[in-house]
Amino acid sequence: MTFSGFLRALLAVAAVAAYQVLAHHAVATPDSHGLGLAMALLPPVLLALGAAARSPRRAVWLTLWIAGAGALWGARTPLAQHFEWGLYLEHVSFNLGMALVFGRTLAAGQTPLVSHFAAMIRGVAPAALKPAIARYTRRVTLAWTVFFVAIAAVSTLMFAFASIVDWSTFANYLALPLVAAMFVAEHAVRRFAVPGEKQSGMMDAIRAYRATSQASS
């Protein structure tokens, strides 16, 4: 990884950490409705702005974005009273979205996502993967799908039945470490499930993806 790439990754991690700290602070601190609403709206508003700016029909979508932002500003007072719902919906939709990213590749005729990464790392077509690797990476894809669905389910149950501070602690401080733990556990299992094979990590998959994208562009 280049220094600029490392710096971008570091800034991204810092931004995510700052967001989670501020979101939890808003939930745990009375009368922090304004901060809570800002944390709830900032990610979707920025994502929508980026999508509108990249659209071929930029003028139309930016106009709609401005209108939507104006509507949110006008409704800021009632929205701020229930900002926790926005944070909850963001958390659940992100995890269900990740489950969909992995899960849809398990459909008939599709290449499981982890199999695709394994093929890119090895510089071969997915069909050329060894049968043992193909079976293992399909199971890992399924495991990630179940993992993200489980995170969304726990988040929903805690939001419904636990205190809002306990829910926020799980969503903001525990969910991402659980993702890291999942990576570590999968890496450990891989050594026994497919012994003798090249051990690679997420950074290898990212580098292979970038190399493939640059070669095809």
C-alpha cells in the first residue's frame, strides 16, 4: 500500500470512529437531539449528494437533492425528537445491505463473492479454483451473509427491548469489532479447512480488485 493509500485508509477509519463516538454521545446525553439528528442524516445526505453529482443527469438530481435537503431542514424539529430511529435504520440497513451483497452471489449461476476474491488473488477465473477452495469460499460467503443478518437481528431486538444506550453501545462500539473478530476467526479456520493453500487477507483482495479494474479500464 502506498503512503497516500495508507493515509486515506487512516482518515476513513478516523472518520468512522469519530462518527460512532458522536452518535453514541448523542444517544447517551440528554437534550442532544440536534447532534443526534445530524449524525442520523449526515451519511445518507452525503451519499445522496455524491450519487447526484456523479449522475449523467447531474442538474436534475442535484435539484432534487437540494429540494430534499430543504424538506429535511424544514422538518428538523420533529425529526430531532426521534433521531434514534434514524440511527437504528442506518445501522440495520447497512448490515442488511452487506448481507445482500454477499447473499445474492450464492444464487444459482452466480459466483460466490469470496470465491471471486480468491480467484482474483490467484489470477485465475473462478471456474479454475480448486474444488476444495471453491467449496470453502462458498461456505465463507454464506457465513458472512448469516453474520450480517445476525447483526441486524440483534440490533433490532436490542432497539425494541433494551435501553437505547445499550443498543447504541452495541451498534456503535461492538458491531465493527465483531466484524474484525469474524475476519480473524475465518483466517484461523482457513488454515485447517484448506491446509497448504496460500494464506491471504482482505488487503490482498483489495489489491487484486484494483489491479483487475485497472486492467479492464
